Amino acid sequence: MNTNKLHNIKEAGFKVPKDYFESLEDIVLSEVKLQETISKPGYKVPDHYFNSLEDKIINAVQPQKDTKVIKLITWQKASYAAAIAASFILIINIFFNKTEHITIETIEIASIENYIIDEDLETDEFASLFTKEDLMDVQLIHDGYSSETLENYVFDNLEIEDIISK
């Protein structure tokens, strides 16, 4: 950045008219003498004008008639519109809704397993889902599992905290 121009300024940035400072004093003194010669201001206000001004303004203003407010949307119209909309939705759901009958066979086994895991169902809740005949049909085969297989399953699938808390 070149700062040499700032140090070498040859002209002032302001210009005044010729003989401005010589005639300034005369101009100011003439204004002061003019103010001294005026004894009264040129405006006159009648006595008690400001005391009665408010009453005159209020009397001059015509009272406006009350206008009737017309509501664009009333509660009655809104309730009719809501009832019509609800009717249309109900009709559409009744005639165009094709529900598929869901049976236990149509649900994937993985979905059922995830539901059971996520809901954290207890043994009593499982028992309430089955009848006695269903429970009799379920046979647990103890001979098919060795103790080593059971140990491996427990170590692989259960956490220590789960084992301790039960």
C-alpha cells in the first residue's frame, strides 16, 4: 500500500468562498441586531385556546356508526365441512379398502421371533397363548442335545449380566 500520498498533501480538502471569514462576523452581528429589534412574535393565540381545543376537536369529529361484522367462516359452516369430509373418507375406506385376512401362516416366522424378542414376553404370557392340547403336542427332545452343545449355546448367545440377573 502506498502511503506517500498521505504525507505529501499540498491542498486542503475544503474550499470556502472568497472573503468568507472576513464577512462572517458582520453577518452574525446583523442577525443578532435583527433579533433584538423584534419585541413580539408574529403569532398570537387567543386566551384559553388550549384549554378548549380538545372539546372543539371532539365535537368536530362525527361519531362513526357501528358496522356489522360478517364472519366468513362460522363454526356451523366449519362443522358441516368437517362432517362432509369425514363422510367422504369413511365412504372411500369402506368401498375401496381391500383388507387381506392375516393369519398366522401368512406372517413370517422372523417377524414373530422379532416381536417376541422386542416385547420381552415372560413365560406366563407364553403359556396364556397356548392351550393344553397345544402344549401336549410340543415335545422337547432331551436326548438330541448334549451338555456340551447346551454349554456352547449359552456361552455364545447369552451375556454374563443376563445369567447373573436370573
